[in-house]
Amino acid sequence: MEKKVKALSHLYVTVFLSGFASFIVVPAITDVTMFALCPGTDECSLAIYLSGFQQAVIGVGTALMMPLIGNLSDQYGRKSLLTLPMTLSIIPFAVLACSTTTNYFYAYYTLRTLTAMISEGSINCLALAYLADNISDTQRASAFGILAGISSGAFVFATLAARFLSAGSTFQVATFVSMLAVVYMRIFLEESIPDRNDGMTEPILKETEGVIQKDGNVDTRNMPVFKTIPSLKDIIRLIKSSPSFSQAAIVAFFQSLAEGGMICSIMYYLKARFHFNKNQFADLMLIAGIISTVSQLFIMPLLVSPIGDGRLLSIGLLVSCLNSILNSLAWSAWVPYATTALSIVMVFTTPSLRSIVSKQVGTTEQGKAQGCISGVTSLANIIAPLIFSPLTALFLSEEAPFHFPGFSILCIAITLMIAFIQSLTIGKTPSNSRDENCSNSMEV
């Protein structure tokens, strides 16, 4: 037990450092983008479209890479696979650490697009699989909530630091901390490879090739990498392995579609509507981050047992929908600040969803399952900018069919309502036990 606690503490530090490096640049990137592309203006359609295009391309890459990375981590270990995305994430930060001029911005934009196809979301995916290796079913929702709280804590400290740094210094700090995260992870984090001798569950996805060991198990670690890539048929079979998994995948899609739409809309909406600058973005995110951290570290663990992760998921989605509605109707600059109070409930969504998914598969398929859901969310991130970036640009321009600057945010609220309605069906059909999952997979 003491060994596991120590291993998890190193995981939390790794996630905190990696998250800090990623989040510290968020308040500055909008101003850097606007300055590089449309200096001296508060509205820039080119910036919106480029951001949306980048998000879509990254989504394509991650949709293809997440199932592969998750599957490989089941074979070769979580630490081994963490090294690649964490190392790649350093490169774009280092470019803008040198300069934030237009040419350097385009170099950052290109490198960020390419590297994020692998690094975007994979660190969180592998961290969740690492936790699932070391935490029992009954404690996973709380553990996933604590992991999300660590990420929120990184967000708070990063945003606070960004508040007092110039844009150039922000990217220099991000570069240093991201390098520190890789070094710390390689030195202190212990490897975690699922126990393939665990007879409690039968794998949903059968290995068809590999080295047969004396105990009858199949060792795929010596197989060519391309033979460990899960096919589309494998992914579909995994999603269909239980009704709860299928329902969770649908919820993940619509929730991520809304989240992706918010990413490519909200900052440009607030900048055009209320002339928000870097410091105001930092203040807004800082308030939301503090509330989220407290909720995930202290409130969610207390609510998981009496309420359950399914109900927490539905509550989080419903409140997220309300948050989007209020922001779409914002009549003053204080409204976005006021709605951050809803973050205390909104943050239940992702940890609860990931916990539900984790319980649907065995110990040797946590990477596959988390990678599969990450692939679904990446698919949503491909579609989101194609819908919401043009919509945001249109309704912030003078060519809008009617005056409603927050129309795209209202559409995000509708998407969240669809996810909420679907979340109510999770667990309504009997499939929560692992034995039922295995029998279902054998029937397939």
C-alpha cells in the first residue's frame, strides 16, 4: 500500500508539472495570436478560423493516435508511453520562448499542430490508466476526481503566474517546466504494466498473435508495433462491449463537442463583446480554477459514495448547460465572472465519465478503454471547430443574420443538453459487472 501511495504521488507531481506548463500559456495565446495576425484590433476572423483549423487537424491526429497509445501502454507500460507526448510538448513552447513575432508564431502554429496530434490528451489518458492499475473499482471515481483536482490546481498556479508575466516570459517558463516534468517523470515515476496473469476478468479484445507463454497467456510485447494497433473493428467491439460503455461514449462525444466549441468560441466572444485582455482572461480562469480545484479535491470525493458517479455526471452536464446559456445571454462583463461559481459542479463531469468507462473493462484493457474514449472525444474536437468557428465568426461580424453575439454559445448549451439526456440512460440496462462484460464480448 505504501509503495502504491508513493507511486501515485509521483504521478500527481508529473501531472501537475505538465499541466502547469500547458496552462500557463493559455491566457497569453489569444493576445499573441491577435498581435501576430491582426495587430491593433479586437476582432479577427483569421485568428478564429486558424484556431478552428488547428483544433480540427489536432482532433484528426488524436482520434487516430489515442487508441494506439492506450493499447501500447497496456503492452509496454504507462511510463514508457508518457515519455513521448511529454517530450514533444516542449518543442512549440520553445519556439515562442525565443520570440512572439509573426514568423515565430507561424512556426509555433505548425509545430504545435503536429506535436499535439500525439501529445494532446494522451498524458491525461495514460495517467488515468496508471491510476486504474493501482486503484480498486470502488475508489476510482474519487481517485479520478483527485487527479482532475491536481490538474485544476496546476491550472490555478499557472494562471496566477501568467498574470504577472509578459507573453515572452510565459513561454520561457512553460519550456523550463515542461522539461522539468519529463526529467522528474523519468527519474521518480515507477513503471506500471497491467498484470496479465490476473484471472478476474477475460479481455474483451482477444490477442490473435503473440508469444505463448508457459502459463498459457499471450505476450504481445515482442510483436511488431503495427500488429498491436487496434483496428476499427476492435474499437467498435470495445464500445459495444456493454451498453454502459456505449452510452458513455455517446455522452463523451457530445460533451467534448460542446467543450471543443467553447474552446474555439468563448475567448474571441468575450474579447469582441467586452474587450477582454490577457489579464482579464487570466483573472477569469483563475477564479474558475480555484473553485474547480476545491471541488475536485474535497467535495467530489465526499459525494461519490452517496450519489454515485452516474448521477454526478448528469448533474455536471446539466449545470454546464446552464452555464453556457447564461454566458450566451451575458449583458455585462461581470456575468462571465459570476458564472464561474457553477464550476463547483461542472467539474464532476469528466472524472465521473472516465470512472464509468474504467469499470466496464478488465485490468489489462484500461489503456485501450481510456484511449478509445479519448479517440471519441478527439473525433468531437474535429467536428467542433468546423461548426462553431464559422458560427462564432459570423455572429461577431457585421454580416450576422440577426444580432445575437452569443448564438454559438447558446448552440453549445443545446449540445450539452443532448449529452445530459443521454447520461440519464447510463446504467439503466444491466451491464455494470465485469462478468457480464466478458460474456457480452464472447457473444460478439
